[in-house]
Amino acid sequence: MSRLDELPPDQRAALSLLLRQHKSYAEVATLLGIAEHAVHDRAHVAIAVLATRQARAVTPDRRGEITDYLLGQQPGVAERLRTRTLLSSSEPARAWAAEIAAQLAPLAGASLPEIPPAAPGAGGPQRLQDLSAAAAAAGTAGGAVGVGSTASPAPAAPRSSRLGGAILLAAIVVVAVLTVVLLDGGGKKASTSKTSSSSATKAEPTVENQITLDPPSGARSGSIGVVEVVADKSKQAILIEAQHIPESKGFYYAVWLYNSPTSALALSKSPAVGATHRLAGGSLLPSNAGEFHEILLTRETNPHPTHPGRVVLRGAFSLTG
């Protein structure tokens, strides 16, 4: 007998409305005439008892994030990508999510989101697992990379928990901490696009490659980063997460695609990185991105750099793994 059959009727009803009818917490609350947080709590408690053995290896915060992912309650693409990074980088998290998905299958059928396979290096270097934790906590990060050009840095936009509704095809958005200014093919600014969270759920990007960023050879900074190449149909983009990087005082961070000092392309600029020493952001990739073999995170003082400044992190770049 499925563990679903052992759930109290109110918890099973909440899961059924969320999964079978694809309702949000707020919509279920309206239908049942109860508070939204009560629906959230019923659903999360129900999920918690479906795979108790595997849950011991996953922190409560991560279980909460994965629960919202499986129930389709994350507001945008950026949150789903961060959870996918967590699942592909952490074997305990992936095992727990897979067991929960198996238990929910009778209610959800084929509508459950994918449990991504292990990324290259997952379960190996602890630094990748640390990065996935940083990505999951991006909502409290103190710095952000926005997409820019070699023009002056764009001013930071007000923080907003609703930015996560943007569709990948129009923009890459990391909720609450990102300022994103898209580039068109000619390097000119284009406005970001915002949509409701219901529209965002239609976009299901795939992770094509995961790239580890390390300090330059010989450096002992302790900095670490990861880049994900994501794709949706003909569009490709990167998401970058970094931690243990210095506060940006008197300089800003930039992301470059790189072959040589005379063959480099600036993708993004960063607002100030603060005391959390974390950076997160995204950028659409240009059509010639596949011609470059490295990706760099650099420190820049020149507002109009023509070549990369001091390299903080670097990694081998390719569009696919």
C-alpha cells in the first residue's frame, strides 16, 4: 500500500489539489477556506512522512525547497534551476526527491518535474556540493551579476520577490538579488521581460553543462564557482554562482568568454558584492559562444574594459558536457 493511503484526509486532499489540478497554495487555500500557510504546512508535513529514512540525510531547508519544486510551487525558472543544481550535485537530496516522486506518482502521474541525473563531479569534490548550497540560498546573497556589456554598469533595480516570474527565453532572473539587463546581438541594452508565475511554469529549460570555476593556478583565495549552461529550444544562457569572493570595494566583477587577450567577450557586470561574499546571476549567450574555450570571472576597475582584468575564477567552457 502506498504511504499516500496512510495520510490524513486533509493532507491527501491538499496534495491532490496541488498535483492533479496544478493549483497554487493560494488557490487551494481559497477552495478550502483556510489560510495559505495552512495549505503549505499540510503539504510539507505530508511530504515529510513519505520518505522518512532518506530525509535524515537532507537538511530541513533543502527538504522544503525540494518539496516546493516537486509540488510545482516555485515562482519562476531561476528557483527551479537552483533546485535542479542542488539535486544534480547532492546524492542524498536526489535520493530523497526520487523516493518522494515515486510516492507521489499515483496522484501526479507524469506531471511531476524531472529529477535530474548526477552532474559531472557530483558526489566527488565537496566544493560543488557547497556551491549547490549557496545556490539554494541565493535569496540571501549579498551580490549579483547582471547581464551587461562593456558600457557603464547598469544601476541596480529594487529587490523584488516577483522577479522570478521571467521566462528564460526573455530573461535570466535570480529572485530577490539580481539586476538583469539583457544584451541583444549587437551589445545594446534591451529591457527585461516579466511575466506572471503561471506563465513561467511553461518554460522548462534543460541544463546542458555544468562547469567548475577555480582560482588561477597558484592562487590560494578559497574562492569557488560553478556555471550552468542552460537551453530552451534555440536559446542558451548561463547561470553563475560563486562564493568566498572578496567584497567589491573599488572594483566590480565581470564575466567573460575567453580565448586570448585579443579574443574575449564580456557577458556581464555585477552590482556590489557584500559581506556574504556571494555572487549569483545569469546571461543569455551570444550566437558565437561556442567559439570560446574558457569562461572567466574578473575584477574590473575600468568602466569600459576592452580585455579581461585580474582573474578571480576561471574554467574550461563548452556549451555541452
